[in-house]
Amino acid sequence: EPEVTQTPSHQVTQMGQEVILRCVPISNHLYFYWYRQILGQKVEFLVSFYNNEISEKSEIFDDQFSVERPDGSNFTLKIRSTKLEDSAMYFCASSEDRDYGYTFGSGTRLTVV
Amino acid sequence: DAKTTQPTSMDCAEGRAANLPCNHSTISGNEYVYWYRQIHSQGPQYIIHGLKNNETNEMASLIITEDRKSSTLILPHATLRDTAVYYCESTGNSGYALNFGKGTSLLVTP
């Protein structure tokens, strides 16, 4: 069964550093998403991406965050100047169409120290 | 404001059917109802979705009331591996992306 692949599985970074989280969506999917989950809290929507541009974003997704699809396979989330409160699991997801179910990756655990 | 409401937790005996309810009285006529689950801290797993008609797949059945104000996810023969948080969601207030609530924590017991 096709999977969404996320790397790395765990990233530790110092406060103030920039991190890039990587995702390989399912190949025939057209919609891409990033979500995050702070330990013990809800899964929160960050951003959706379609046709090489952001289609929706939440209030969380401010100027500190950016997304990119640098080639035909990768979808990245960049977090600039990380803060302690950015520590969370970050999940990438993709879907074939807007109304279809999403396939989620297994996540990247980001720890900011 | 959340568009869906679910009980906080439920128990089910192994081998029995697990029936998870969801109220979504404010969703509009063209908004789908989606069910996902999250086992421990893994990524959410898509289960099923529907608009008006009942749906069934290899994982579960989805029963949607005729007025679309509520639905029930049915796991026909629950196993211990079905212990998870189950989310009933619709699209967001201002767009199409899913916003996850707190879900129902289902505990399947031996």
C-alpha cells in the first residue's frame, strides 16, 4: 500500500536554528498538508498546498513557517528561528483530491532545546 | 467553533461491535463527514468518509442519518488493536482542510 514518507523521524535542534522537515507524498496525490501535534494535545492544521501554492493556512502558520515542493516528489516544511514551543510531532499528509481521505505519514518528532 | 461533537471515551469488549457516535448538526449539505483514528502517537489513519449514503469498506461501516445531523462509525468485530482515538470531522469553517477535535478514546478490552 502506498505510503507518505517523512524524514527524519526525530530531529533535535537548538532554539533559534532553522529546520527543514521533509515529506514524500504518494505519487499520484495532488493535495499536500502539514499538521502538528504538541504532546498531549490535538492534531492542529498548519497548511495545505495544491498546484504549487498554498491553498489554506491556519493562524499558526505565520512568517516563521514556509512550505515548498522543490521537485516532483518532495514536500518540505521549513521552520525559521525555532522556539521551544515549536517542539511537537509534525505530520505530513497527502490526498488524491480535495474531498478524499488523507494519507498521513508517521511524523517527525521535533525537539527544540 | 467545532462542527462535530463526540463522546470523550467509550469501552468495547473484544469481538463485539464498536459503535461510535458523532453529532454534526451544523454541517452543510455538501460537506463530507470523515472518520480517522490515531493509535498512540502515530499519524492519523483514514478510516472512511461519506456524504449522504451509508458507506462500508474493509475497516468499518459509516451510517449517516437521513437528516445528516449525526452519524455512527461501526467497527463490526473490535480487536485490541482498535484501541485508539477516533475522530469524526468535517471540513473547516473557512476552507476544505480538516481540523481535528479531541475525538473519542476507544478502549477495547479482552
